[in-house]
Amino acid sequence: PAAAPPQTTASNQADALRMAARTSPTRDATEVSFFTQDHPGLFARMAGAFALVGASVMDARAFTTRDGMAVNTFWVRDSEGGPYEDPDRLNETMRRVLGGEITPRDALKSRRKLRPRERPFEVTPSVSFDNDASDLLTMIEVNCRDRVGLLHDLARSLANEHVNIVSAIIATYGEHVVDVFYVKDLFGMKITAQSKRARIERALLSAIDKAAPPS
């Protein structure tokens, strides 16, 4: 039988973190992999760390071993749309986030504001569910306007609803973003209950609405 997962604290999660980064020429992005102890909300915290260093997540895959270790791989680009080239800064920020020294939701507050020149562009947010796209997982598609910290806010909302993200695909079209999450519930099952889907939809739409008017 598999060993029981070790008790996870912010300190030992950061201490256990291992990172590997390499440029992926086929994607014109940097492939970054993390190995650490799993914990509810881990994907959201990692997404927050990427936002803090100015790295945009284009694609992500998450896997948890039977002994409670998480392997998360992200394909990221910098603010200019090229490979992200500051792995030391990312590694340090990720350790501070996982260690509890930085709380992304607080650190990103001032960065969520839309700039005045962006205000005329409107994207009506929507959330849809598909239980036929995968044999084992529920697909959740979120369409909305892009902004700093969006992936973190969406992932954190899913974690708060006890939804585990297995993979995420992010497509950005100018100011419009389509985030696709393949998820399961805490029991490893698809999300089939209409009441549960309705709660998740409300949580995601609320997360989208976190952007404040320009000051």
C-alpha cells in the first residue's frame, strides 16, 4: 500500500521545492517544472507566483503521486511574448509564496486594476462545463477579459470549491482570454451535480470581477 502523505506545512513545502527550467523551441516558451509536496490550492499559489514575476502561463499540467508529491509543469512566456528568462527570480518568488512569506492575493491587488486605455475593450465573461470531453475529468471553460493575476484568482476560486485542477490550457487573443481547466472533485470524480456546477460558476464569475476601476 502507498505511504500516507506527509503532513504539509508552508515551510516544508517550500523547502521540498525542486525546479527545472528549459526553453521549449517548439512552443517559443519556457518549460518550468516543479516538484514539491502537494497541498490544496497549490496550483493557485503557483499561478500567483508566475503573475508576480511577470510570466504568463500558456499551458499547464499537474500530477500528484501516490505518496502525496506534486509534479506541476508550466509553459510560460514573458511580457513581450517570448520565453521567460529569469528562472532564479521565479524560483525565489515561488519559494517565498509557498513558504507563506508572500500571499499572492494581497501582493497582486494593486496590479489587478485595468489601465484607462484598456477600458473601451469589453469581453462578456462566461463559464461552461463539459463532461463529455474527457472520460475521467470535467472540462471547465472560462471566457473573459485578460488581466494580471487572473489565472491565480480563477484557480484559487476552484480550490475554495474543493476542485482539483489536473491540467489547464490558456489561450489569449489580445485582451480576450480562454482558460480551459480539466478538473475533478476531492474524490477523483467528475463534477456532475448541477448545484455544484452552479456554485463553481458563481465563484469563477466573482473571481473575474476582481479587477478594480482605474485610479
